[in-house]
Amino acid sequence: LLAAVVFRGIRESMWLNIVCTVIEISGLALIIVVGLPYWGSADLLEIPPAAEGGPEALGPVFVMQAAVLTFFSFIGFEDILNIGEEVKNPRRNIPLGLILAMVSATLIYVAVAVTAVSVVPWRELAAVPGPLAEVARRAAPWFPEIMFVAITIFAVANTALLNYVMGSRLAYGMARQGLLPQALGRVHPDRRTPHLAIAVILLLVIVLAMLGDIAQLASATVLLLMTVFVIVNSALVLLKLRHGEPRGGFEVPIAVPILGALVCLTLLVNRVLGGDWRAPARAGALLAAIALLYALLRPSHVADDDPLLDEAGESTGAPAE
């Protein structure tokens, strides 16, 4: 279903994203509202004792591994950049949208976390399979539990939709630069979407979904994402130090990418050395496959008939529909 929506067009994809987001935020807002009377009942700075495997037993490794997990909550924000050609006034709207989205999401995440441990003691919360459903069951027993199942489905679908749109555009762009087979750079004559890239990603997603343990796949995704963040932040440092480099539409102090690269690298190394080996092994296998693919498909062409570019080589904006 998601593949069909993404094939249909960016406008339809964004409308579905809006619907899913409204439903998702409504569920989280409900958790926060019904849990507000419980705020102040829990010690938010309580640390598990050493006997329970808390930080006193494991040191900074415990906290850093927990920090790695939070990266999965922020997957999707970087997807905004991959639809830059389909955004009106991207120089202004992309940085604005990116920053506002991250700030808003962070505030919501913190409020939900405070609410959860205030309503349900953290020891009990860690043992239940559906933490937010348990919070709603205790704080709002009148709310149908099946509704939270539906909200969860929309939330997962929303994340999948955004990554699907990003992945198809990323494959399209890489194909246009010779980094992937040229066929993936084709655009459907009517829908103006990269239909072959969408179909290939659908097959890949089906295979990955059938591998079994979604938690290990999520952990591997986090490791790959942090690797990307290290590379991107390092690249920004080099660009800012390069003599004569034109200024961008949105600039940050050089300390920001330096700290970003160092923090991500520290978390990445800590996760690889101090946790379960299965997720790093899967991430390493994917990186090896990427390196092999790059070795076989070195940039050999750059298409000059890009349907999204006009005669002057400027972006024409979004596909029509």
C-alpha cells in the first residue's frame, strides 16, 4: 500500500504523512494529558542500583548505550533533505522545517517519557510489552486499548512512508550520478515518480522484513545512521575550512559539526565494543555490500537529461503531481 502511494506522487505521500502524523501526535498528546496529574510523583533522576545492573555497575557504558537507542527515535529528520527538489523555496523552508520538527519532537518525547515513568514505576514499565498502552490503561482506563494498537500502526506506517519516499529519491539521485544502475534513475512519464527505484526498494524491504528480529535490524540501522552522521558532520567541517567555499543559505558555527562528529563517533565506538555483536555484524555486512557495489559501479555517467532540471540546469521544483 505504501509503495502504491509513493508511486502515485509526492503530493499524495505528504497528505498521507499529515494524516498519520495527526493520528500519531493525538495518541501521544492523550498520554501526556491523562498523565499530567501524575507529574511530580516519580524521582526523574533516580539511578538503578548496582545490584540491578544500573550505571553504578556498568559505568558510563550503560548511559551511552541507552543514548544510542534514542537515535532510532530521530530517524527520518534527515529525509527532508532528499526531497529538496520538490520543496518550494528550499533555501528557507528546509532548514526551518528541519529545526522546528526536531525541537517539537524532542519536547513531545521528553513529555511522554516523564509521563510514562510518573504513571507506571520504571521497573514495571520495563517489563511490559506495550509501555504506552500500559500507561493509558492506568491513567485512562476508559480509553479503548484497541485504539492504541491502531495509533501504533499509523505511527509505524508514517516512519516507513517517510523512509520510503527518501529511499526512492536517494536511489534516483545516485542512479543519475552513476552510483547505481541507470534504470533506477528513470521517472514514470505520467506520475513523475522514480517508479523503478520504488519497485526495487519494495523488494528489498520485503526481504529485510522477513529476516525476523526487527530489534536487531533497528539496532543495525542506528549504527549505520550514526556512521552517516559522522561522515556528514566531518564533511561539513572540511567544507567550512575550504578556502573560497561559497556560503550556504543556512550556516552554523564550525563547533557544531565538530561536536556532532565526535559525539556520534563516541556513541558508535561504544556500541560496537560494548554491546551485542549481532547488530554491528549486520551493519558491517551492509557496509561491506555497499563498498562492493561502489567498487563495481564507480561513477561512470551523470545524466544530462534529468526531467527535474530545466535547460539552464536549475531545479524545476517538484514533479507535477
